[in-house]
Amino acid sequence: LEASLALKRRYCSHDEGCILIAQANVASCLSDLGRHDEAMVLQREIYARRLAISGASHEGTIISGSNLLATLNMLGRWDEAKPLARDQLLPAAERSLGADSHTTLMLKHNLVQVLAQDPACTREDLLEAETIMQDVVERRRRVFGPAHPDTLTDERVRADVRTKLAARVDAQAHRRKASPQTGPRPHASAASPSHERFNVTPKKCCNDCGEWLEQDKYSKKQWKARSVRRCLECVAALAAEATG
């Protein structure tokens, strides 16, 4: 494949579409061999060229972006993969190809994999993944039929997402039941920003279990986090899910 690509670059330099197809074949082979870093470099180049030549709404551009999305997921680059799918690929696919297109459905499948396989995924991420996968399965059944291999694959993915979501909900319920301190956040007087003046122990809310907990229930990094914050128990539960 690499020799074929080299020949096309040498003798068909005027036909960039042909070269991009050959590059995609090499990238696919590298990915199959587990050489995902090398595949990612090539897929970035392909996607950038497709954008420049054909535009964001062309099916070839969307397919090359979906291939890049799958490789980013394999490499654990979830923070890069999510905005690529949500902000660039999915809007273009639904606008130009339609919601029932195989390419659009495969793109949604890849986004669900990104959301569900990220060890740092929140309950909201899993709910989003379940909603997307339910829509995909319904469209697969209607358009391709209930016995189609892609329909059966997406049904398994939906079941996996629901299993993860149920485990997360059960773990949160168990932690709430076992927690000695529950209820709303302690209210401090607005007269002064200092909690020490009123002898109120500062607490922050864990985004996963929803509990307001003291500083010793968080790692130093999580205590200082300004967006998603997880207590030590939730971090441990996520780690157990990832290794399990």
C-alpha cells in the first residue's frame, strides 16, 4: 500500500482525490495493525485536505473525519474527539446527508463510543450516549431492518451504555445511602465572604454523586477544579469501572 501511494504521488500528482484514497487505505492498514499514532497523523492530513478541496459538507470529508474520530478514541484523546464530532462532523452530516444516512449513523456510533469509553465520563455523558444510541437503533431498524449486522452491532452498543449508566446510578445511590452527611449545601451569611468568621466548614459539590463534601473528601486537584469535580469515592468508582 505504501508503495502504491508513492507511485500515485509520483505519476498521478495532478489527481489529489486518487492520492487521498490511497492515503486512507494506508491509514486503515496502520490502524488494523495497532499503529494508531501513525494512522492519526495520516488521517489528520487527509481530513485537512478534504476540507480544503471539497468542504465540510462533502461525504468524503465527513467519512475521513469519522475515521479520525475513531482513531482519536482508540488513543484516548477524548477531549479532542468530542468537539470534533459535536461541533464539526455531526452538524455537517445531518445537514448534507440526512439523519438516516449510514455515514451519519456511523458517526453517531463513533461519538457514543467516545462518550462511553472516556474514563472521566459523567452521568450526563452516559445519558447523552444512551439518547443518541436509542435514536441510532430506531433508525437502523426502520431503514436497514432489525436483522442487519449494523443494527445488531448498535443494539449491543446501546446495551453496553445502559449497563454502564445503571452501574453509575447504583453506585451513586449507594454512596448517598452510606454518606453520613447529606442534604443541601450549608448556607453561609452573605454579610462576609469568610467562612471562618461563622465557623462553617467549606464544602463543594461532587458532580457525580451530587453530595456537598468537605475538602478531605477530594484530592487537591479535584478540590480546586472549576468545572467537573469528583470526590475520592467517585474517582475510585470510575477507576474500578475502567479496569473492570
